[in-house]
Amino acid sequence: MQFFRPSSLREALEIRAAHPEAMPIAGGTDLMVEVNFGRRRPGGFLDVSRLPELREIRREGRTVRLGAGVPYARIIRELPGQVALTQAARTVGSPQIRTRGTVGGNLGTGSPAGDALPVLAAYDARVVLASATGTRTLPWHDFLLGPKRTALAPDELIVATEWEAADGPGSFSKVGTRNAMVIAIAGLSLQLDGAARRVRVALGSVGPTILRAPEAEAFGAGVLDEAGAWSDPRARVPEDAMARFGELVAEAARPIDDVRGTAAYRRHACRVLARRALAWALDDRRAAAMEAAS
Amino acid sequence: MLIRLNVNGEWREADVWPGSSLLAMLRDDLGLWGTKNACEQGECGSCSVWLDGDLVCSCLVLAAQAEGRMVETVESLGREGALHPVQAAFLEAGAVQCGFCTPGFEVAVADLLRHDAHPTDETIREALSGNLCRCTGYQKIVDAVHVAADRMGEVAP
């Protein structure tokens, strides 16, 4: 078993091409569990935790580019304006896990329960992949293909994820047995975009991969339109429309029964989380508008 | 493979298997048994150490990833007769029963107090959410954090 410790992305990609058997490892919070229990014996390790290119956070205009190797603890400190993402980051594992775990790891593992993934979906994020022969950028839904299945080629590394910061509030919420150290039974991220007049909702842990809820999104945007809430954030959205939004989100879920919960419970959780998340977002916009007016 | 790292201010080295965790190297190769091995999946926090100043589960770090880095273990806190205020507070508050989780908790508490000298109960519970104790029910551990914070606050900075 070989261990590679490259100090630049270029060097890492050359090693990746020559030694596809070497498993990339950053924080190790998923992979080391498998290694410790002998469930996985990679032919080697490619340590990407020292690559400066993967540890950058860059902003250009509205575009946020998050290096795949930035740990959750840094996301919480350095991206406070990306509220949904920092909320998700705060629910990942425990303090010990957040100093090590990365969004790149969530993407690489490709579990539908990865807490950062519904947020990336609600952000319409892109995944930046690199190999020794070039880079390519995929929309999140072309990268996450199924349960623990991704579009990553054997000679590629996940370099970053990027998205356009939305004009409006967003959130992440999840249901589990406790706040810390829990794999979500259901997770939801909602993002309002006032400039585009769009509501975006994504679900985790309730399908083979991360799911968006396009019918609920169209319905939500229409309801805000009818209420006049896009132009006047103080306008109230009727309660029955909020409830209907929750139902449409629940209909988009494709849950199964497993050890963590039943399909029926998961669907119910989606309904509740969606209604709450929309109410929080409308409250946040109202509060921001009132603060701006005062 | 030969791994060299700085543990508690001293450069140490060992010949380890490339898939070996930092935890295994600390305990099996360097004889530092204060860091406990329990779940080996990052759930329990018994193996908490600092890696370049960050609180981590040493079971989830490859020893080879710690090459050239600074590691601080529970042994860096204090020793018999010269306990760290956090360790003294655990004794005083009765925060130790079987004692197995105690080293991990002491490291996590010391880490919390590095960042927040006077944490609230809520902050303490969130900061210690990665450490499991099956004996105390946690209340006496929370009490110990307050005792330690008060004690450390008395010492002139």
C-alpha cells in the first residue's frame, strides 16, 4: 500500500492518473471508518489535505467558489452570508468532525444523507473536477448519479463547488434523533431568490440521491406572486397555500423504509420541514424589509 | 512507512502501516495510552487530540497525514501532582465515574475554554456533543466546565 503526499494540485493529478488505485483522502471522516473496520482496503492513499488549491474560498461578484478541501469549521467562520450552507455545516457530526470534514468529502461519498448536498442543490451549484488533461464543471445533478454513485472519473479529483449567491434568505433543516452526530432521516434546504422570483427546495435522505421539488417550487413562486410578496415582503401568504406547498414538497420525496425511519415518516417530515422553511424565509425577508425601511 | 511528528513538544517517529490511524500510532507505537480507543468511527470523542491546534478524532486521521505536524494529547494537559485546571475541576465536580471517556472530555473542554473563557450551558453542551459518556448523565461534566472556567478566570492572564 502506497501513500502519496502531493503539495500541489498539479502533482496530485499526475499521481491520480498514474495510480488510480490510490484513494483520495481529505478529512477522512467517512473513509477512515471503513478503513478502521477493515471494510475497505484501498490500494493506497492520495492525501489531498495539503493542496492549497483545494483550501481556497473565493468570491467574484455574486459567484462563490468553495474549495473541496475547506473543512466545515472554516465554512461556518468564513461564509456567514451563505446561511443555508453554514446551517448545514453546523449540523455535520460534532466539533471534532467539523474541523476535518469537507464538502468535497460529502460530494465524493455521494450519500443522499450528506448534509451539504441539499444546500448545493438548492443553490443550483456546480462541481468543478480536474484531471491531468483538463478541468470540467458539472451541474450538481449531473455529478450525483445515485446512492454513493457520482460522475467522478478514476483520474479526476473534486476541486471545488461554485454557485451564484441568491438574493434572499435560505435555510437548512434536518430531522434526526439528536442535534449532533446524527445521519439525517430527512433533510431540506430552501432558498428564496428575490431577483429571479424563484423558490428552490432540495431534499436529502428521502430518495436515492438529492431531489429537487420542481412542482412545489413553481407553486411557491406563484403563491408569492399572487400575494404580492415578491415586491412587498410584508405581504402575507395565505396559510392554506403554505400547507399546500408542504404537501407538494412531500410528494416530490421518494423515500424508503430503513433502520432510521419509515417512508411515511420521512414524507411527513418533508411536509413539516418545507412549510417551516418557507415561513422562516418569508419572515426573514419581512424583517430585512422592515429594517431597511426604519 | 516512517512517520515523524511533533507530539507534546517533542519530535517522535515510528514505522507504521500506511493505513494506520494517528490514534493507533499514538497508543501502539509511541506508548501514549491517555488517548483512548473506543469506537474507531468518530462517534465517541474518546480519542480527541489537537492536530495543529484543531480538535480532531485521532481515529479518523491517518498517521501519515500527520507527518511533520503538531499533535497535542491529553498528556500535554497535566500530570499527577500538577493537574491542569480542567482535570482538577473534573475531580472536584465528580465528573468522572468509570473514567474511560475522561481524557477525551478533558481535551474537548480545554479546547472549548481556549475559544470561549466563560461558556454558557448551551455552548458547553454543543461543544461537547462529539464526546460520549455512559456514566455521568453529563450534568457533572457541565458543572466541571464552569468550575474550570471560574478557576482559570482567577489566574491573571
